Amino acid sequence: SYINTIEKKSEDTLSQVVARTEIPLVVSDPDTLNAEEKVRIVRNTETNLGDLCADAYCAVTGADIALVNAGGIRDDIFKGDISYGDIIDVHPFGNCICMVNATGQQILDALELGASAWPEENGSFLQVSGLTYEIHTDIKSSVTTDENGMFTGVTGDYRVQNIKINDKELELDKTYTVASNNYILKNAGDGMNMFQDDDILLDEFMLDNQALIQYITVNLNGVVGQSYQNPYGDGRIVEIE
């Protein structure tokens, strides 16, 4: 009875409408949204929900760029009202947003690790804001990791190329402000250990799902509109054969 009371209170909260969207926001192939079995694409392809989540990280931190591990973006949002529960379904883990100073080389290495399994799915595949990059699929990944799956280097050519930050070519020795979450920046989640020694500028100051709500309600005036209409994003991640 006690548990049922708690569940009822949670249902009331989760059903509260916090915003709305004019288009579907996807982690799945848009052609399978209404199918019995969806086909997930967010872990190897840019999507509009990936863009939205990354844009939220940038908006609440003011960072140059944002990197969001696709494994932390979990569910589609259908056209219409967005409930609090919908937002929790997208970011259910309670990860906290952080911001660090990172070099261009570290950003390159993170993108390379995230693209190392492409075209296979990879939870470390990075959805981004403030930058664009290409994955040259004819180059076999030469990322190396240790026995614990931690990044140790790249032995050959990088398959991630032509990285631009706010339309300017990435400089490997330049320092940029990078927003991500504690899982990536502090805990080396998915093997992303390249940021471990970076200066932390903002430390776990907001939950990722709170940031998503704030971005939609404040920055987008409560409505996700046509700027996110393409389910495959706006060209931030391009696969080059």
C-alpha cells in the first residue's frame, strides 16, 4: 500500500506537461517509430534528439562545445506534448553536467574513440553541439585500449577528420571549454579517460534531464520547432566513404 502511494505520486509528477514538440525527436530510425521493434540509430548516427540534448548542455554552461555520449540518450519523444516522464525517459540515469578546459587533441581523441566501432553501435558515440566532424569510413579504426577498456591512443590514421568548432578548424594545442557529464568527464565512462586531469570549471551543477527541460522551456520558449525537423540532424556528423 505504501509503495502504491509513492507510485501514484510519481505518476502525477511524470504526467505533467513541461513543453511540446512540433516534430518527433528520435533515437530510433524514424521509419520504425511506430513499429513493434524500433531500430536504434543514435549510437552511430546524428539525430535531432542528439542535437537537442547537446545544445542543452551548451546552453546551460556557455561552453564552446558539448559532447554527449549516445548511450545516455535513451528514448524517442513523439510529436505533441512533452511530459516530465518523457524527459526522464530520455535521460534516466541522473548524470550531472560538468564543464572543463580541454585541448583540441583531447577532443579529437574523444571523437575518435566514439567513432571507433562505426558502423556498429557504440554507447560512446558522441552527439555534439558547437562542432562538426567527419567519420572517414574507409579508414579502419586503430584506437587502442587497455585491459579495462580505457583509451590508450591511436596507432594509425584518425578516421575522424575535418573537425570544426564554431566553423573554425580545430587546433590541437588550443584550449576549449567542453560541456559533458560526470560519467564522461570525471568517471572516464566508456573509456573516455582523456579528460581526467583537466581543470573543472563547473562541477555537477545540474542534472542532464533538468538541463533539457530548461533549454526547451527557456531557450526555445517551450516548443521544439522546425529548426530540429530533420530526424538525422543538421549535418554536424558526416560519414565520408
